[in-house]
Amino acid sequence: MKKKGVIALGLGLVLLTVPAAAAQEPETVAAPAGSGCVSTITVNGKNLGEVALPDGQSIPARLLAEADYGFADWYPEEGQGMFSLEGYGIDVTFATGAIEINGEALESVTAQVKDGVTYLPASVIDGLEGYEVNLNPELDVYRIDITTPNGSPLAQLAYQVREASDANANNKVGAGELAMYGLEAEDFTEVVGLFPMNISPDTVLVGKVAEGKLDSVKTALEAYRKAQEDTFSWYLAQNLPKVQDARLEVAGDYLLFLIGEKADEGVALFQSTVESWTEAE
């Protein structure tokens, strides 16, 4: 498949992920002598460790994409790479460093490609909606802190449940796109859905339900589950047991809907996480 087709299909999909981990205080690293430096990079509070950078301010594109539940791909015959972030497909031409974001070329800024690694200027990432890059200029160290749209506790929980339940749910959906799945955005105060492509029923939806809307959410999710059951009763029927074992769990104001291989593990993680949130309030 050619690059442009992958971008059209891939925005918002997650093909290669890094398991979520508890946030920790990032280490600080002094810059060594020479033209380059070593920086500590964090993404949404998760320490990715020390990374060699060509100038101390450029971001390794693949490292960021995979840490943020995106992916990277290469097209040797075209001399290009593509990096998928939340809502963005970033193309880099290796020979020139030219950058395109969602098909639009950037002017007066280029990527660096060194030893097979593509580095994007921090300003490019910082300019994406929902992303923020802090180079920590006040510190006498090299450390870069990046926050992304996937940094909210609810988004982190959705991805952690996906990993725990081994759910093949790669299409992240926000409140504005719920209608295509028969759900109403106003039924939630906050919601993150990870939905499947048509070869899988696997689904993870975590939301904080609006007051008085629990019954309507349950009804909509049962209709969604029934539609999946009708489909997979005749199409790729090996998935049918997962659909029949779909889980709908409520903990306080929070709700989990889950179709996955290891549903028990996903439910247990959801319950323990919401319990920890409640205790912290």
C-alpha cells in the first residue's frame, strides 16, 4: 500500500503501542561536551529515558509516536517516513528534511535524519493542537517534557484497559464521533472510545456518565452489542464468544463497556483505577 493510502486509513489508528506506565519524576541529565547532547524525554509524565539528540531540542519522531499510541512507517522507494499522532499524519522526506502535516507542506522548517532516526523540531510538535512541548529553559539540564491529547486520566485508562484485555480496538473516538456508534455525546461529561475496524468486534469505551443518563447509555450500548452479535454470528464467527461475553461495568459515575479477549483483566483494572480515583478525592 502506498503512503497516502496508509495515511488516510491510519489517522487515529494504533498499530504499535507502548504499554502505559505510572508517571514518575523524570531524571535530569547534564549535557556532555560536543555539538550534540543527551536529553531525558517524558511523554504525559512517563519517563522514556535518556535520548541522544542532534541539537538538544529536536524530538525523535518514532519514539514520540509509539509512546503516544501512534505508529511509524517507512517507504524506502519514496525516500519518506510517516508518523501518526493523535489526529495527524506527519510525512518526512529524508533527502531534504521536508515536512508535511496532513498533506500540507511546512515552510522554513525541516526535519533532521541522522543514523536512521528522524528528528522533528520541537516547534512542530508544539504547534499541533493538544500538544505542548516544554524544553525547560530554566533548568541547567537537558530535559524535554511533552504532553499530548492522550494524557488525560480517562484516555490513559482506556488504553490500559485495552492492553490488559488484549482488545484489538485501534480507532480512538471522542465525544463528537459517538453518534456513528449509536451513542449520544451529551450522555457523558467525558468519554474515550477505542473502536474496531470491521474485522473485529473488540471495543473499549470509558466514560463519566452525565447525571440521569445511565439508563440511556446502557440501552445504546446494548444496541451496539446486539449489532456486533448479529454481524459476527455469520461473519468471522470465531469472534462471537467475545461479543457474547461483553462487559458493561459501572463504578460510581464511571462506566466501562468492553469487548476483548481477556475481559476479566480489563474489568479488574477499570475497577481498581476508579477506586483509586475515588479515594484520592
